[in-house]
Amino acid sequence: MVLAVAGCGAPAARQDAAAAAGAAFEAAVKGGEPIRACELLAPQTREQLEQDERNACARALASQELPETHGVRGVEAYGRQAMVRMAGDTLFLSLFTDGWKVVAAGCTPQPDKPYDCLLKGA
């Protein structure tokens, strides 16, 4: 019985954790804390950013023109993947052993196409 109750709360807990990670990333970007923001990026996203910009993550991230955000508007979490919609931006996250990490940021929907993201992994 206890397992059934814990299982019912799992989707909401995943959504809350993904939303918190997304909000922390956006707060770090907005607050001028690129080192903290880089810690919240998925490894492949961080590597791709550094490779594209030919610079360490903190400097490379500072050169990105990510949109300004104003709070979480919605979260969808499916297994180990999540989409966090914020006023001004949409983030995609994946769950790693050390928590939710941003896989893509600065994403805008495209009609009949996948989201177009300014920051993303390979």
C-alpha cells in the first residue's frame, strides 16, 4: 500500500524537481552567474557550447543571447525527460544521476517542426 501511494506522487515530484532545476538555471543566467549556470547544463550541452564557441563554458555561455524569463508557466515530465515552459523561454531537461540538467535552452516553437533552440547538445 505504501508503494502505491509513493508511486502516485512520483510524477508531481519529477515535475517539481525539473521546474526547480530550470528556474535555477534561468536565475543563474539572469543573475550573471555563468559558472553556476554551466553546472546545471547536461554534459553534452556543455561540451557542444564550449566546442562551438571555442571557449570555457562560463565565457561561452555569457556570449549567448538567451531570452529573459519571468517564472515557470508549465512543466511536462515523462520518465527522464522534461520540458519547462517559462515566460520568455522553453527549456528541455534530462534526469542524470546528480539531478535534472538543462539539455536545451532558448527554445521557441516552430509550426509543424521541432523547437528551435539557441543552446543545445549534439
